[in-house]
Amino acid sequence: MSSRVLLQASARLIIRTARPARGWLRIALPFALPAALLAWELTVRILRVPVYLVPPPSRIFAVLWSERALYLQAATVTLGEAIAGLALGMGIALGLAVAATFYPPLERAVMPLVLLLKAIPLVAIAPILTLWFGFGLIPKVLMTALLTFYPALVSWMTGLQAVDPAALELMRAWNASDWEILRHLRWPSARPYTFTALKTAIPLAFIGAVVAEWTGASGGLGRAMWLAQTNLDMPRLFAAAFLLAAMSLTGYGLAAWGERRVAWWRL
């Protein structure tokens, strides 16, 4: 028996084995989070871990429910800052990616500056923005835009340049303008990368908003977390963190849903 036949037989065996495993995984996956929370609850109670170190999930959810109005208001503030910063960062990234596509030397001039900005620690930028622009909305939006700008820029530049060379040469042979090439060839190529950028940037947007709120704010989940941390109130700190994680996961899920709707053939 040849090696090719052996490889084919092995591949078929792996596929047959993997199919039932994937089926069980789909069934078990929805129960993973409740099982983890239950294990957390039992571990904390059996070991009698102090609440000021690790609170049980039941205590965290009780705080979320009893103070739902306060947390809803804080989440609304953080959500607005994250959306505004995400829109600003991705808008600037798209404009720069398109400009670099029309004028390639711009990419070589701009990317070192972008990488330098990316290398600066986040905790060093947030206090500076707060000092310059005060405790209002502007530093939160700018911090979020700085965090979401880089992944969006890289994704869009990759997508705009990942075109079929034969199709590009064909459009040039038809004397298509740069705008027509961008509209009919480059942008359809970059559209799936948009959702890749969104799935990366959405969690970063919430992180940027919360970090900026930590340095100075009158509301938001970051402010609630800072107050809870200074008072060693771990249930309220974990409650804000849980809510922030839920918002990030929801945003990621919406981006993934949009990707399946727009670029279903790639999945």
C-alpha cells in the first residue's frame, strides 16, 4: 500500500473521529460558563475565602441586581465613549489606509510614527490626555481612538492591497481610474478585513474608555471600578468587570455576526 493511500485513510479516520467530538463540543459549550461559575462559588465557600479577596458569583450578581440603575448608567457612559472613540479611530485609519493605497510612499513615512505611538504605554498616555483636556468626554474618546486606530489601519491596509494582480492589471488595461479601482476592486477585497479589525478593536475600545476613566471621570464603569478598588469593595469591582466583559463579548458577537452575513463564503 502506497504512502498516499495511507495518508488518505488516516485523514478519513481523523474526520470520522472529529465529527462526534465537534457534536459533543457544541452541546457542552453552552454549559461551560455556568459550570465555571458554579465551581467558583463552591471553591470560595468551601475554602472560606474572604469577600475582600475573591467574592462568590452569587454576591456579585446580587450587587448587580440591587444596584442595577447605577450600573446601567455607568455602562451607558462607557458605551458612548467606546463607540465614539471606535468611530474616530477607525475613521482616521480608513482615511489613512486609502491615502496610502493611492500614494504608497505615505505608508513608509507614516508607519514608523504609528508604531512609535503604539509602543508608548497606555498608562502614560491617559494622564497626559486628562491633563490637557480635563475630565470630560474628549480624553476618553481620544484614548479609545488611539487604541483602536492601529489594528484598523493594519487590517485595512492589508485588505486594500490584497487584490488579485490579474484583476488589477485588467482594470488598468480598461483605463479605470484610481477611484474606480478602489470602489470596484480594492474595497470589496478589504471588506472582510473590516470585520477582522472590528473584532479586534471593539474590546480595545472598552479598555481604552475604562483606563481613561480611571485617571479622572465623573461616571462610567472605570470610575465605578476605581471607587470600589479604593474601598476594597471587591463585589462591586467584580460586578463592574463582569458588566464590562459582557459588553465586550456582545460587541464582538455583533461583529462576528456581521462578518457571517457579509463574508459568508470565507467561513
